[in-house]
Amino acid sequence: MSTTQRPIGLFDSGIGGLSVLNAIQQALPKERLLYFGDNAHIPYGDRTLREIRSFSAAITRALLGKGCKMIVIACNTASAAGLKVLREAYPHTLFVGMEPALKPAAERSRSKVVGVIATTATFQGELFASVMERFARDVQVLERPCPGLVKAIEAGELESASTEVMLRGWLEPMLAQGMDQLVLACTHYPFVRPLIERICGPIVQIIDPAPAVAKQVERLLEQRGLLASGTGPATPIRGWTSGDIDTFTSLVEKLDTPKFEVQQAFWKDGELSLP
């Protein structure tokens, strides 16, 4: 297989990264995409940085074993914990991670009050501190961890009353402080965007970083001469989960994302097997 035709590997703690996969497929329909959801270890946001880095390294090894030309860490928590470490460990591998979109939020804000919702681990990482230092000097940033939201989304509770109550509890105090930009700093959160829009109303602009990540993927592949070519139909997506296949598949069917067959992945002694 030529280098350009090798796949792009994406991973997340569960289904959240499908929002990124969707954006990449729309931008680059000729690329072969492999997706792994680590549902056996979800949620990453409740785990230590050491655990997340260990999982991320093992997943990277498994995806590179499938011949991937690029690894997309389609998870804000894993990006915050492990992107720098992975780049140091695999200097010849192309990595693209998730970065909280504070730059566009700060530039667009009229009230100079920007909200960010994320997992606790994302807020604790060096990456978020770096983004704050670079882009948020002239705005007030309201940070809101959202414990339990990833679990609700993974349970398919995208429009439930309980999910709306949780979101209102986090978002309404931010609205009261004048927030006019809201950064979704977890790849799961776009799947409850309709609820978020209902709560925030038209005054607040919601920023999903997935389209920007897809552009970065395209930019890097083009720079390296690695963009896939061809005129035929796109290769079907291959996907794995370390959790329950039926649960994962039912969620894929429910979401507005590409549909694909899911296979079982296995963890053993800290290593990941992708059949």
C-alpha cells in the first residue's frame, strides 16, 4: 500500500470522537479512517494523567500497527494529558490533538466573557494553561467542569430531562455573568448541542472545534504530500470499541455521524489488540 493510501487513526474514550471523524470525512472523503472508542475505560475525565497517558500510548501503538499515517487524538482529555508525551515518544508520527478553541472565542466576544465547558482533567492539563496564556489575556474565561455529562451522552441521553437539568445548572450561571461565547472543549459535547442552544439562546455563539481539526489534518497531510488520491468511492470506516459492541453500535446509529461496522477490541496486560 502506498503511503498516501494508508489510513488515519482516530481515538477517544468513547463515541465523542465521532464528531471529529464526521468533520474529517466531510473534508477529506477519500481518506481511509480507523476509529477506536475506549469504552472499557470511560470516562477519561475521572482518571489520572498517568492512566490516560498509558492508555493513549497503547492505543497509538495499536493504530500504528494498522499502518496509520497520522493519529488524531479525538479527545480533549487525552490531548491535554498525552499529546506532548506522544509527540516526544513518536517523533516521526504525525499527531493532531484537540485544543480548546479559546482563540476564536476571545476574538469574537463582544462582552469579553467566554465560557468553556470541559472535563476536570482537561482544565488541569498543561495544554489548557498554555491556551489560556496565549489567547485569553483580554477576556474573562468562565471554566465549568461537567461531571457526569460524558456518561449521560454515552447512555444516549441526548435530549433527556436529566441532561437538560445538568446543563442548566452549569450554563445559566455563566449566562448571568454575560457569556456570549461558549467553547465545547470535549468532543462528546457537540452531541447535546441542541440542548445547549435551547438553554443559551441566540445571544451565545457555540464553538465546536471539530471543523478546525479537520482543516489541520488536511493542512498537515498536504504539507507532507500524504493526501489520499483516487476517484472511486470512499473506503468504509473501520471501527473498534473496548466496551460493549451492541451499546456502541446503537449509539452510532442514533447520532448524526457516519455509520460503520464495529468490532471488538481487547485490552490485555496494558496492551490493546485491534483484530
